[in-house]
Amino acid sequence: MNTADMMIYVHPELDADNRRVLERQLMGRIGVDCAEFEHHPHPHSLMVKYDPETIKGKDILQMVRSLDPAASMVGM
């Protein structure tokens, strides 16, 4: 399995409940190995580790945008 990492910034005011919902939704997708916010230093930064042969980064971003339309992917 190949892995890729992506960081997605969400609006800083997205509440903790919605951040937890995002983590659970993404972790439930086939091809996503890990999805978690950096809770203390940057609570608006979502790090996702995934298999690019199974799921596309743009599809992950669209899932996040369902809760935060302004979410954006950050180059790494």
C-alpha cells in the first residue's frame, strides 16, 4: 500500500464537535489510514494519511468541505 499525507486547513472557528465528526467520517472511508486534527498547537489543521491508489486527495477535500466550504488543502 502506498501512502500519502495531506494537510487541510479548516476555519479556525469550526467547533470541536464538527472536528470530531470530520475525523470519524474520514477514518470510516476505505483508503484513509489516519485523520486527525492537531488539537493543541493548530486546532484548524487536519492531517490525513491515505492510500492514493484507493482514494483521491480531492475526494477527501470534498468530504471536509461538506462541513466547512472554505476548507483548503495545503501543499506539503
